[in-house]
Amino acid sequence: MGDFWPVPDVLAHLAGRWRVERTVRDLASGEEGRFEGVTAFGPLTGGGLLHEESGTFTWQGVTRPAARTLRFLPGGSPGTADIRFADGRPFHDLDLTSGHHVADHPCSADLYRGEFTVRDEDHWRTVWRVGGPAKDLVLTTDYARAR
């Protein structure tokens, strides 16, 4: 587990554009989908970053456009972030000062547990495990800095 790359300031590190590849596995059905696109982290009025992701999602042979927006606000301690949905609802905290972080997000009766790992200056990964009565999923996302 010594493969982590510490990030002293998560907002400064994430600023810019990233290529994104995500797999979505439904553990109950065995189905697997794929998202490919770009995430841009741009300045947010009042501080923080606006995370805008766009691309295509393929599920059961059907490819559709997909997008999402999050707000990465300054966190409670230096170098950390408070992640919010586009409408301002809390999502999770993010502290990559060690290069690794685990966050939980309860959503109705399901629990989202995210593991964040920074590999080097230009590569990081998130793995979300979603479990509960409505979902049994693993979402693995790889980010590579777009130069």
C-alpha cells in the first residue's frame, strides 16, 4: 500500500482537465458499463473548483451522452476539500495529504463508500462501492491529466 503520492493541496492539484475512464459493474446481474470522457476542474466564484464531467456512457450495448457537476469547496483543514452536489447538498470530504482517502456517503438505504488513491502527479483513481437494497455496484474511475 506504499503506492500513494501525497497531495498537500487537493484543490491546487485537481485544477485543470483530466481524461476519465470509468467501469460500472453491477455485482447482482454481472452487467458492466463504461464511461469515457473528460473532467474539467475550473475556478468557482467564492473559492474552490467546479467539477464538470462529460462524455459517453455505454450500458447494455447502448451508448448515451452523460454529464455531472460537483462543487469542490475548501475543506475544514488546509489542503482538503468539501465535495458538494451541484445543488449544494453535501457529498463527502476529501483529504489526499497522504495520497489516499476513504469517504462514506449514505443515500437513502444505500451506502456509497469511496476510496481515493493518487498514483503520481498525473494519475489518480476512485473506487466507489455501492451497497444496499437498491444497488450492488462497483464504480472504478481512472483519471489522467490532460496536457
